[in-house]
Amino acid sequence: YVYGKDDRIRHRLQADVAGLGDGAWQLYQTKSWPLSKGENPEQNASVRANTSLPTDLTREQVRDRFETPSTVPIWNLPTVIKNLKSAGFSARRHQVWLQAEIARPLFLISLVLLGAAFCMRHIRFGSMGLAILTSVVCGFGLFYLRNFAQVLGESGQLPVAVAVWTPPIAAFLLSLSIILHMEDG
């Protein structure tokens, strides 16, 4: 789809073969449909052997954009996200990764508080092994929940902020409530 300066679709292009050249897409065996109001697109369609469509995208940018987000330095992620969006690619994985990296300290603090909550009991009360086992199971459960929410965020089933920030905040509140309960009891 080719957009005009007013962000409206002007026409649709379909090509059998496309290649990225220097500053332009080279399209071969192209059919073009004008998508203006009042026109019959199929009646006014045109077929061309070769078409050139200008772009500011380079081969290196395409190759670099399909890197996994973990390989991009965190300080470069906002620029990569902006470039992905401007080129028309989905930047959701990169957005989730950036937000997850920002939320990671809160999640780690939550895990430390969770461990501390289960270790506050005196050994003389017994069942310390059960408390340690429970804290380990809760830690793995929270880790699994965080990863599952991130997958839902990457697939678009949850908004990025909800997918990334809900598990650390929930873990922090859970750890804090357990500490307050143990301290009160």
C-alpha cells in the first residue's frame, strides 16, 4: 500500500518479486490499483514489468531489525523501536524487552523480600524446611508468571505495560503482605 502525504492510501501494489536496492524497492511484474474515491480500482489497474518504489530503508537496517531484542544494547532500544515503527515493522517484542529490563530491579527486590518473608520464623518453631521449599516454589511460580505475561505481551494479547509491570508489582505486594503477616503473627 502506498500512502500520500496526508496519510491516506493512494494505491495498492502487488508484485511477483521484490528486491531492496539502493534507496528503492525494485518490484517486478507489478500490478497497481488506484484507491481513490469514486474510481473502480480493477478497471483502472495497470500492469508493469518493473517498478521502483523509493525508501530510506537499507539492507543493513532490515538485517539488524530482525535481531532478538536481547542482543540490542538497552540504551539503543528506543532508537531501534522508533526505526522499526517508521519502517512499518512490529516493535512489540522490543518494547516488551525494554520495559521488562526497566521492571527487572523491582522484580528482583520482590524475590528477595519473598525469601526474607519465609525466613523470618525462628528455627525453634520447626518446619523451616517447608518454609524454604514454599519460598522456592513461590519464586519459580512468580518467575513463570512473569515470563508468561511477557509472552502474552509480545503476541499482542496484553498491552505492553500490563504484561510487563503487573507481575513485578504483584510479586512486590505479595512479598510485602507475607512479611507484614509474618511480622504481625
